[in-house]
Amino acid sequence: MCSSFVSGVPIFIDMNAPSRRGRKRRSWRRQVVAWLEDRSQREIWLLALGCVTLFGAGDYAIRRQLELSVLYVLPVGLITYYIGRRDGALVSLLAAVVWTWAKDSAGDLRLPTAVMVFNSMARLATFLVVVVLVDALRAAFEGERELALTDGLTGAANQRAFLERAEQELARSKRYRRPLTLIHFDLDGFKGVNDRLGHEAGDEVLVAVVEQAGRVLRRSDIVARLGGDEFALLLPETDQAGAKVVAEKLRSALEESLLARGWPVTGSFGILTCLGVADSLTVVMHQADQLMYQSKSAGKNRLSFQVIGP
């Protein structure tokens, strides 16, 4: 932060603030990445094939006047990152053949067959190195992202991951007028286990809760630990009747399994079903939270329900 004076008035300038040009550049990159992530595998393949064809035609047209070799790395890296290593290897082979045809077999520049084969293999090897590096980069990125979106103790989604997914599902629910249920539950008696048996036992309780939730949820559902002993479930395409079945199964499973292991812990549930609502996620989360507190106030180990929307 620095300051200057104009007509005796101090003006403070944050030297660390990003410039307008920098913000525009980042925004442009985000838009490109978002556009690519929305594409299907077929569309990514067509884009990669189009790039290889375009670069090959350019190589053939300019012959040896310019070198376009670096451009072939783009479709190779693109398809490796968004589809996989095997597809990247196939595009690498195609790019090496097209590059060789365009550069080494054009008119009076035609090279001996042995030389063209050697050049093609060298180019293929270069592209395969790119495939291996991009695949490793993708694996590292996905691993870091998974760590950033996963609760380290229980393996459930963390609050950030849950909010991202809930925002997407809420928007989809509004767009297609499909039901969406959000369940917020809190553990009853958890503090007593921590105080009496220690934090190690408390951690075992939290892990057991997520294990029980995984047994009653579908693959399309998500369980998240919001913090402490608070959890949330997201059930896409689930109306109130379906949500009641899931919540009661989980409540009963927690009561039986935790008590059987000597942990007097139960769950209080707030079940909110949304039918194409226009409310923000903040409002929806608050309503589910209030339902959970209703269950606690009514005696704990209970379910409280509400439906919002037309």
C-alpha cells in the first residue's frame, strides 16, 4: 500500500491489487476452461481432430518456411487431459503421421522413406512424452482437488465440496422443476463421548456415521461433514416421501450401530425438500438448519420435514 497527495487529499493505492488487465486475463482463462469442461468426449475428439487437420494443412501449405510443430502439442495435451492417456496416444500417432506427410512428402521436398519413418517415430516419441507429462499433471491436479474437497478424517465431502454440489443441484432443480432434498443432521450425545471416552473415540464415532450413511445412500447422493459433529446429505431427484425413507433408515442405523458399540449417540434430522424453488442456497441451508433444531427441541433422535416450492 502506498499513498500520494492530490490537492492536499491523500490517495491510497494498493500495490498488491490485481490490475484490470490481469483480472480480464484470468476471467478469459476461466471461461475457456469452463467451456472445455462442458464439452462431451465426442466434442473434445472432434476439436482435437480439427486442430490436427488444420495444422497439417498449414504445414503442407508453407512447407519449410515456418515450423508449426509446437502447435500439434495442443490437441495431444487437450485430449490427454480431458479424456485420457490412451486417447492421447492415438492422437499422438495421428499427429505424427500428419506432420510427416505435410513436411517430408510434399512435392520436391520429398525425403527417402527411411528418413520419413525415422522422423515420424521421433515425432511420435515427442508427443508420447507430452502425453505422459500431461497425464501425470492431471493425476496430480485431481489428487489435490480431491484432498481439498474431502474431509480428512471421515472421507466424506467437506463443506466446500458440498456447497459447490448443492449450488449446482439447486440450479438444476429450478431449471427442470425436479425435486431436491437436503438433509442436515447433528449428533446427539457426541460431546459426552468425547468428554468420557476421549477424542479418539469421538473420531471413531464420526467415521462410523459416514460409513452408515454410505450404506443407505445412492451413488448420486452426497454425504458431507460440515464441521464438528454436523453432517449434511444431498439427495437429487428425491421427493419428501423418498427422503423420509432414507432419513429414517439412517436414523435407525445410527441408533442401533452406535449404541451397540457403547456410544450413546443418536442423530437429529432436518429434512428440506425443494420443488423448483427460487431461493438461494444460503436460504435453503438456513431452513434445513432450523428443521434440525426443531428435532433437537422436540426431544432429539427425531426427524423434522418441510417442503418448499409450488
